[in-house]
Amino acid sequence: MLIPARPELTGGRRIGVLLSHGFTGSPASTRPWGEYLGERGYGVAVPRLPGHGTTWKDLNTRRWDDWYGEVSRAFDQLCLDHDAVVVGGLSMGGALTLRLAEDHPDRVSGLMVVDPALASGRLDIKLLPVLKHLVPSFPGIADDIALPGASEGGYSRTPLKAIHSFISTWPMLVADLPRVTAPLLYFRSPQDHVVDERTEPIVLGGVSSDDVTRIELPRSYHVATLDHDAPTIFEASADFVGRVGASA
């Protein structure tokens, strides 16, 4: 999804926003977020990560470099066309955009993450290096949403080789958190059944950002961008993008 910027609504500045969906999900999880920001004049890109929106078996042939390459291309294009660019993501999308902020502290004007994943205490994750060679997939993790009827259009299976590729990047992402200097807006669902509580203190304690805001989402599960607290995410994000985009 691409929405052109309307600088006449944003003080004459062209402000871009990149939003990334999560692992086994689809752009459906971040599209309403992007549409809300687009209606306020921001240029928005919501890329589809490789291996998503097809089949879980296709996803099992893709790796971190494929997903990061896609968000990097979208980010580079936004930077060419806009005066400032804010990045954000859900779950693995949060990790991908954290990496953008680590790699490009001079170009990321702000960072927004919703229930990002950089750590886990699950035993099966620790066994992935072996399990991925024994079985192709586990039951799916999509649609952890409290709101009845909402769906992110995700897979019913979790491909193990692909998710192990993501988890293998966690030590690198954590080690490089001090390189993040952009203003940070951190959303957290305390009833998240996919990402446990370990990531939050790692991120909030690791970044070098002077401007950090944490917002709790008490009525939502993991896919909070489609859940009861989605309006909170959208409104806080619009305020945040307007503020950091104007000063960048």
C-alpha cells in the first residue's frame, strides 16, 4: 500500500511513514494504521514482506535478509520523496524497523513499535536449531486479537526455518540498540500471547534515544493494531509523527 503525502495538511513538509507487518501476518494488520496516518496528510508505505500473502511453505524459503531488504527498499524510496521519514512496525515488523533505526540514525526521524519481538523464554524456541530439521512447521501464531471477528490474514502454520532465521538475528539487534537515537514510541499489550515480557526492558533499556514514550494497551492482545486499543495507537502515532516530522 502506498499513500502519497499531502504537504498542504502537514505544514508544507512532506513527511513519510513506513509501517511493517509481522511474521506470518500480512499488510492487513497495519493497513488501517497507515490509512489513518494517510488521511492526515502523511505519505505512507506498507510493504508486503517476501513469503507473506502467499503460503507458509513459501515463507519457509525466505529469510531475515529478504524481509529486511524489502523494508530497506521502501525506506530508501520514502527518503527520496519526503523531508522526514518515521518508521514503525508490529511484532517482527517492530524488529525490522528497529534495525532501520540502528543502521540509519541520521535518516530515521522517529520510531514506533507495537509489541516488538527481540527475546523469548519459550523452550521450543531454544530447540529450533534442531526442530527445524525434523518438522517443517508448528501451529500458527496469527490472529492473537481480543476483538471478535478481526483478522490479520495470517498463516495457520508457523514455518520453522523462517522463524529461526528471525530469532537468529536477536543477539545482533540487541547488541546494536545503543545505535538507536531516534525518538521512540513504544506500545505494549500486557495480554500478549505471542511475545512475552522480556523484550520491553531490553529495548527501553538499550536504546540511546532521549525521547521515549511508552503506552500500554490494556484491552488488546498481540495484534493490537486491529484490536480494541487500535484508536489509541493511531491517535498517538499521528501526534508523534507530526511532532518528530516537523522538527527533523
